[in-house]
Amino acid sequence: MTNIDMFTGNTLNVVNPSSPTGINVNIPVENFEYYNFTFPHDVATGAVALNVTGSATVTLSDGNSKASTIQRIDIDEGNSMPAVGTEVFLVSGKILTTDGSGNDLFTQTSASGTFGDNIGIEWELDYQPDGTYLKAIIRSLSITAKSKSFSEAFMSAAILLNEGADLAVGKGIPVAVMSAYETLGWSVYSVMGFSHSRYETGSHVDTSAYSVQVGLSKGFDVGGSRFTVGAFIEGGRGSYDTYNDYPNSVVVRGNGKSEYLGAGILLRLELPPTGPGNFYVEATARMGRAKNTFSSEDMPNGLNAYDISSDYRGFHLGLGYNFALSEWGRLDLGVRYFQNRRDGTDAVTPSGAPISFGAVESKRLRVGARLSFMATEVVNPYVGAAWEKEFDGEARGSLYNLAIPEVPSLKGNTGIAELGVAFRFPSGVPITLDVGLQGYTGKRKGFGGGVNLNVEF
């Protein structure tokens, strides 16, 4: 008669036993090659999965030559996570681990599992041969790389803030200065920019956004120099998509909205002519509040969304030289340093999981040139090119106080080219209009544009 294998491949899944007493077992549990355990999120030291009573036993082998295997020990997602050192009873009661000759078949000393979908758990197994318990102790907790999307989402607002700084400096200052030159009083100016870009962060973040700035500017003659001051209100809004791929064809996509609202000041000092042109120095300072949302269909429901907001602040310093090439053309050479900070803050996912983010600090150096000339008295085209170096721009985060292992970063080099035209209308028309386009390659890839308008009073 052929022997029938009653053991190989059989699996027992013990799911969410009542805490802390577990599932009462009063009959033999045997002929299972694999055991899987899942505890509720609020499991604590002393919790029991299988509570074996009376003469019942749990056999961890086929009783002959094959041992059983504890495949997984998981904990359901929740708003709290057990700590390293938490000790639970997989079996409380009589276990059988030996063959008929007293040889110990079950020799497993460790097992793995997860807390929800993003925290890995390593367990140590503790038992005595044919003893009265099988314990599991948490020895380490580690966050999975899939959580990088959380940090990239937080970074999205920092990206938008950088683009707002670019608008304030690249478009806002020139328009504010031009407005102040053409009137003795305060002038109102406005600039608006838009962009669609891909930022390489180790994976990538795609953004589509616009920014707006409305301000007042006034100019003063100080000796042979010209001093311009201004104050402005700024805001921006955009959407983003994150993309991360992992081994075994695992893909995690995320998306959301980012926005900011704040205010700032600008200063520019144009020094007296030196050689064929003149030097200038400039500065801006900004502060306000940024917000972003996040959602992902590739993450479990309890961890697939958050809303978060935090303060921001930033400044820039610039030094340049304007060459007067002829009566009709000028070459502006400049170097500028930008620093923006989005403060860190905390969020909670729908399941109550705590997420924390550190501050995102962006530090950029840009060197560039712009050539402008008068095609007519009204039409003034310009072209420009720049190189930019980002020195920081890291977004660090944690989930359940465990550091997210992959840190997205904006650090790297970007090349910038621009093309535009400014319209200087005849005397008596108190309006100036500027339309421009930019292209980006390197760390940032994509395009942007802007429309600038100032009205004189």
C-alpha cells in the first residue's frame, strides 16, 4: 500500500487571535509543514496566538524526518507599532519537535514578517524541545524602500518654492526695476510663471505648476547709484507625480497637489558706471506657508494618503555686471545664490500611522548671462543661458519613527536656456509687457515660461 503524504505543503494560518489570550486549542494540531501568524496592531508582550490546553499538542514536524517552518509572523497595520523586544507566544502549551528517537527536528531560530506593508520585522524564536511554549521576540524593525514616495511628495512643495524664487529673481526684479525707472512714485507690477518639469531624485518627480507675484516698487537716486526697493505677495500651485520601481516588477506611483502663499521684499542697487557698464547687487527675502497632499493607489489603504503644511522662508543674493555693448544692446553677466527652506513637520495617514519629515533645505548657485537688444523702439528681444548647481535639497522622513531608507535629493547640475521679448510701449502708455520661455536639462528637465506686466502710477 502506497504511503500518503499528509504533511508536505499543508499550511496553517493563524490570523488576529484575540489579545492577549489567543485561540484556545483542545485538540491536536499536526501535519502542517508551514505556519503563518498574524497579530493585531496593538499586540503587546505576553500576547498568545495558540493557547493549547488539556492533553492537546502542536506538532512542529511530520514526526519522522521533516520539520515544520514558521514562514511569517506579521502584524496588522495600525496607529501604533510594537517595539523591539516585544515578546509573544506563538504557542502557549505543549509542543512536539522531536522524532520517535528523541532527535530534535524543529531547529528554526528566526523568522521574518511585516508590520503592515512598509515595516519589515525580524523575529527570534525561542523554545525547548518538546517543551511548553514557542516564543517569538522582535529583534529588529526596518522600513521598506517603498516609503520613498512619502518623502518625494513632501519635496514637491519645496520644488514649487524654488520655482517661485526663480520667478521673483528672474522676472520680478527686472520688472520691478523697470517700473521704478519710469515713474517717480510707486509702481505696481505683476509676474506670472508656469512650468512642466521632471526632477531626477534617484527616481523621478514630474511637476506642472504656476506661480504668481504681485508687488509695488519704487526707485531712488543715491549719489551716482540707483536704489530700487519693492514688496510683493506671492503664491503658486501645482500638481506632481512620483514614480519608483523596485525589484520583482514592483512599482509605486504617487500624486498630489502642492501650493504656497507668502510675501517678500526685494532690493537692487545699481552702481555708477565702471568701464563699459556698471555693477549691480540685489537681494530678495521671502516667507510664508506651503502645503501638499499625497495619495497612491499602489500603497495599502491605511498608508495611501496624507495632507501636510509647514512654514517656508528663503533669500537670494546676486552680483552682476551690465555691459553696454552698443546703443542697442546689453550683456548682463551675473552670479546668484538661492537658499530656501521648507520646515519639517508631522502628518498622520488614514490608518493613524505617524509620518515625520525633516526640513528640506535647498542651496543653489547660478551663473548666467543674458543678451538683450532693441529690435525697434517697442520690441526688445533677449536670449540667455545659465548653469545651476544644487548643493542640498534632500527630503528626509520617517514612518513610525523609523527612518525612510532612500532619501530623494535635488542635488546636481542643471543647464538653463531662455528666449523672450519685452515690449516697451511709447510714452503715454503706462504698461510694460514681457513674455519669455525657458528650457532645462540635467537634474531638472523640462520647460517653463512667464508673462510679466507692470503698470505705472
